[in-house]
Amino acid sequence: PPGQILLPLLLLLLLLGPAMPCSPQPNATRFVCTEPTLSTFPTGLPPTTLAISVEFTALATLLPSALAGLPRLQELHLSSNRLATLPEALLRPVPTLRILDLTDNLLADLPAGIFTSTGHLQHLVLRGNRLQALQPAWFRHLPRLLWLDLAANALAEVPPAVFHPLRSLRSLDLSHNRLAALAPGVLGGLRALEWLDLEGNRLGTLPPAAFTPVPALRLLFLQDNELQALPAAIFVPLRHLHVLDLARNRLRVLELPPRPPGPLPPRPPGPVLDLDISGNPWACECPLLALLRRAAPRLTAARDTLCASPARYRGQEVAAVSGAGDAGC
């Protein structure tokens, strides 16, 4: 009877288990797999594939030939897997790759020559790994890189001039590492850089000429460090800066980028500086108060931007004391 035949077939299917998760489709241009049990990189992807997303899986290793036969691949998203190493030859079959996302893996190092053949790469995301050091060889063949995300690793230092070949770079994220200092010249070569994030490190000081190599910088994030003082005129090269975050450091005296030339008032044309200096023990004395009146930044988190000294202003908002103009400055 049909029922007697059907039952063994169902049992057989249960024993065999589900089909291979995330099977490729012929002639597809995009392949997406977020199957948590996947432990082997899919094979048989069509040569028409332009983008691959294998994320949130159990993938722990990749063969050197994993991307063979995919000459048109432009995007490779491998975030939230268990990758601890990558083969040096992995990217050689995909010379047109533009985006590589390796967020939240277990990478403590990368092969020196892994990016030798990826001269078209524009976005490289290594956030949330275990990198302890940067190799200059990684960045020697990436002249078109626009976005480099190295946040949330274990970097204790950045070698001088390591980023020098990245002449097209617009955004560099080094936040939430273990940087206690920046070497002089560490930003050398980054003349196109517009966004620099150093939030959440252990920076106690900065080189006086730290930002001289990056005159195009527009957004600078230095919050949640251990800065006690800023070198005089450190921000003078940053004439295009319109966001500066110095919140939650240990600063008592402020430095700011120069205002655009012109009379005051009225304010000259150009962007207003958005400035967060909250959570610092400010000395509300003439240098700070006069600087704020002269530069007229737009203070964010003003309610948390308080005077720590002198005693007569302790606990008062810096903006209120500066605006009152009765300090005799």
C-alpha cells in the first residue's frame, strides 16, 4: 500500500538530513548564506557571481582555491564566522574585488602577501578581530582603497608610515584598540583622508605634528582616551575640520582648529565646528573662555561640559560661563 512505501521514504529523508545548506543557483550574480551550521565554503558558484555573503556561520577555514573560477567577483562578505587564518593565495583569482568584509572573526594575523593582487580594493573591513600588529606589506598594493576599518582589535601600536601607500584613503577607523601613543608620521601619505576615528584607545598624548599629513580631514574622533594635554597648535593644519570629539578625556586646556578668515560678527561662510568636549575637567579661565568666544563652535553635550576650576565656577556649564563674558578676559 502507498502508506507502507511513504513511511520508509520519510525515514530515509530524516536519516540523510537536510540538503546541503545554501546551494548555489546557476547564472546567479549574488550568493547569500547565513546558515549557522555551514562549516565548508560553498563550491560550484557560477562564474557570473559578483557578490558573495557567507555570514553568521560556523565557517572556520578557507581553501586557497575557494574563490577559483569567480573572475568577476566584486564583493566578499565573510563577517561573523570563525576564521582564524586565511590562505595567502585566497584573493588571487578575484583581481576585480572591491569590497572585503571580515568583521567579527578570529584573525590574529594575515599573510604578508594576501592583498598583492587586489589593486582594485576600495573597502577593507577587519573590525572585531584579534590583530595585534599591522604589517606594512598588507597595504603596499592598495592604491584605490577608500575605507579601512581596523576597529576593535588588539593593536598596541601603529608602525610609522604603514599607511603611506594608501593615497586614496578617505576613512580610517582605529577605534577601540590599545593604542597608548601615535608615532610621529603615522598618518603620512594620507592626504585624502577625511574621517579619522581614534575613539576608545589609551592615548595620553599626541605628537605635535600628528595631523600635518592629513589637511583634508573633516571629522576627527578622540573621545574616551586619556589625553591630559594637547600640543599647542596641533589642529592648525585642519582648516576643513567640522566635527571634533574630545569628550571624556582629562583635558583642562583646549586647542581648536583655526576659524575661516573673516570678520566676527557676522560669521564668515563655511561650516560651523561641531565640538564635543564634555566629560573633561576644564579650567574655566581666560585661555579657554576667550578661545570659545573667538572660535564660536557649536557645543554638543553642553550640559555635561562643566568647569572643574576655579572654585567660583566649579560645576557650572562652560558655555554659560563663556557666554556671560564676566570673567574679566
